[in-house]
Amino acid sequence: MLQGGGYRAAPRRQSFDFASIGNTLATRAIMEDLRAGMDGVRGGPAPFSKADRSNFLQALDQVLVGMERR
């Protein structure tokens, strides 16, 4: 659970708590800055696959079930 009672499940089978979300956000910001400084360079994660969608839905279900138990 995040500060303020929130939960976060990422599309690629990750879940975050208050302790781990900061590193993820910092990494995202650094990568955005690096890409902004490289004209013509494009990148990012691979396209969202059916397996990614399935994994995300499973993680989301786990978060929702955890919320019901509170």
C-alpha cells in the first residue's frame, strides 16, 4: 500500500509499495531526460503483449482482493 492508502500495479507484473515507488519514478524521470537530449533516438519498452495484459490483470486482481480484506 502506498502512502495515503493507495496501491499501484504496473502493466508488466510489478507492484509497488511506498518504499519502492520512489526508485521507479526516479528512474523514469532520468530516462525521460536522457531521451529528450538525444534527437532522433526513440525507445521504450516492447509493445504490450497478450501475456503482459494477462499479467497485469492478475496483479490488479491481487490488489483488489487485498483491498477487500482490509
